Amino acid sequence: MDRQLKRKIAFALLMGVVTTGIISFVLLALNLGFSETFALAWLRSWGIGYVIVVPAILLIGPPLQAQIDRLIK
């Protein structure tokens, strides 16, 4: 596996953790408030979001980056 591909995968994994963690926390807090089941609901939502987002970053990221590169040049 080449270095560039490793970097893209590492980026997707870390970006997925950060973004899904923040978004799931804030949306659950706003919509449900803090209760005794909040932590479990948040972890469940975070896990589901992560499984969805990481493949999306890996699949959508490169074509989107290419479009941005074309627009900015």
C-alpha cells in the first residue's frame, strides 16, 4: 500500500471519529437533552454515524477534491 493511500485512509478514520462524535453529541443533546440514557444513545449514534461516514469520506472525498481543484485553478 503506498504512502498516499495510507494517508487518505488515516485521514478518513480520524476525521470520521471527530466529526461523527461532535455532530452526534450536539444533535442528541439538542433534540433529547441530557438524561440517564444519553451516554448509551450517544455512543450508539456515534458508532452508526462512523460506519456510514468513513466509507463516504473514502468514496466521495477524491472526486470532490478533484472538482475543488478544478474550480480553484
